[in-house]
Amino acid sequence: MSAAPVSDRRAVWRDLAERRLPEAARSRPDWPVRLDHCFARILLDHACGGPWRDHVRPPAHANMPADRLEAAIALGERVLAGEADLAALNRRSLAWRGKLRVAPPPTTLEGDGFRLRRWKPDDETAFAALNADPEVMAYCPAPFPEDVSRAQARFLDGSFAENGFGPWAVEWTGRFVGFVGAARLRHPLPLPGGRERDSPVELMWRLARDAWGQGLATRGARLALADVSTRCGVGAVIAFTAEGNRRSRKVMERLGMSFSGTFDHPAVPVGPLKAHVLYRLDLPA
Ligand SMILES: CC(C)(COP(=O)(O)OP(=O)(O)OC[C@H]1O[C@@H](n2cnc3c(N)ncnc32)[C@H](O)[C@@H]1OP(=O)(O)O)[C@@H](O)C(=O)NCCC(=O)NCCS
């Protein structure tokens, strides 16, 4: 952080947001905004991790705490240097404010030897089979009966209509083998932000036993992450699982997610599956 008096840094901030960025915008037709207050919104929202007025009373140039002001200045300098993607930053800021018009999801995301696609009614039979497999469901309280499995398939696909993104059906060797993708938390959970209306975005996966060991969860999650980040402006994701679920934890670690604590899952009965590990990943702008 700069050692300059905070009043100097406030002047630097104003010059950046009110003069340098709008001037630079004249030769950047690709930038999505041109006005000083739009640059300020984008940079300050990122410095605060959400709409800045939720954290600091206006005017921001007078009231922003020094560390957040420095973060906003640093990000603005990266934008000017072409090191941060202003369009992605803008989408994320608008998403935080509930103002992002999200493009409809693509029909498929193509991987190497597999694809992610929207769910089809036919998937429900194969989904019920994998949800009835005790090995696949070893870290859930119990395998799912068929009616619960069918309802979950519809719920997972319904997430696309509700949020613009959701867990994709995975197609490998020409057949449905499970799901991977992102969704908003369905129920409140005792984790940071887990009880808020605008709940965290959770990464999730479940594959049929014969599709393990192919990298489908990791590679599919990377495709899904790129989509939610660039198209939907999602800035961070979490993932969680029962503490002993080594395979799922390895997927999180391969994705570069950081361990960020444990919690007892309220819907899991007391026993070896109750303690859950939480991982988090900030997505690059
Ligand atoms: C969690 C789960 C999806 C992990 O499946 P997985 O196959 O182990 O994980 P990935 O798809 O990322 O595959 C990684 C494995 O594929 C191998 N692999 C093969 N080709 C690969 C490729 N092209 N790219 C990356 N990895 C590849 C990796 O070496 C790794 O092997 P390893 O198991 O010997 O370490 C699976 O175990 C599962 O569905 N479990 C039940 C559901 C569940 O627990 N979900 C989470 C609960 S909340």
C-alpha cells in the first residue's frame, strides 16, 4: 500500500476515475463504459466485493477506507495498462447489482471427447441409475429413490431458467453420464454468505462410476467456470463435500480452489458424513 497521505491518494483516485480513464476510453472503442461514474462504479464495486454503497456511504471519494481506495486505484491502473478486462469487470459489477442482462446459455459447451449440454427428458433414467448406485452415493446420506432422482434432474435443469446457468448434463461416449456445473445454493447453509438472498454460487458434480478417472469432472468444471465467469459475471464460486470425499476434494484442488474451512451440513444426520469441507475460488476478471 502507498505511504502517501490518504488525502493525496483520494486526489489520485479522482484523477484516475474522473480524467484518466474517461480520456483513455476515447481510443478504446472496445470498452463498455466511457463515463467517470461508470468507471468509479466498476472499480469501487470490485474493491468492496459488491455494490460499494452497501459498504460505504457516499461520496466514495471522501469516505472509502484507505485499503479499498488503494485496491480501486490498483485495479484502475491495471485496466489502463490493458492487464484487466474492463468488460468482464463491468459484467460482474452489474451482476452484483442485479442489472446484468445475461445472454442465454449456449446449447453445448464442447470438451475434448465429451460435451456439456442441457438436460433431456431421456437423461432421467440414466440419472436414476447412477443415483441408486451405493458407490456413487457413498458421501450422500443415502442413494436416491427414482422419484427423488427425477425431481432433482428437473430442478437442476430449472436452474438455467432461474439463474441463467446451472449444472450441465455430461455426455461422454455418446451417453449421459452425470452432471457438472454451477448453481446458486438451494437452501441456507452455515457458511459465509450462505444465508443471504444473493447466495454464493456452488460448483457441483456427480458422475456414473464407469465415467470416473477420465477427468470429466475437472475438465467439465473448467468449461462451466469459463461460461459463468464470462457470460454471467460470476466472480467467485464455492464447493463443498463431506470431509472424507477424497475424490471430490481432489477435483476442487485440481481446479485451484482454496480450502476455506469446515461446517456441519444441517441436512445431514449426525455421523461420519456431517462434517463438510468448504473450498472457494475467485474467478479472474
Ligand atoms: C467426485 C467425482 C465427480 C470425481 O470423479 P473423478 O473421475 O475422480 O474426477 P475427474 O473427473 O476430475 O477425473 C480425475 C481423474 O481422471 C484422470 N484423467 C484421465 N484423463 C484426464 C484428463 N484428460 N484430464 C484430467 N484428468 C484426467 C486423472 O488423472 C484423475 O485420475 P485419478 O482418479 O487416478 O486421480 C466422482 O468421484 C463422483 O461422481 N463421485 C460421486 C459424487 C460426488 O461425490 N459428488 C460430490 C459430492 S458433494
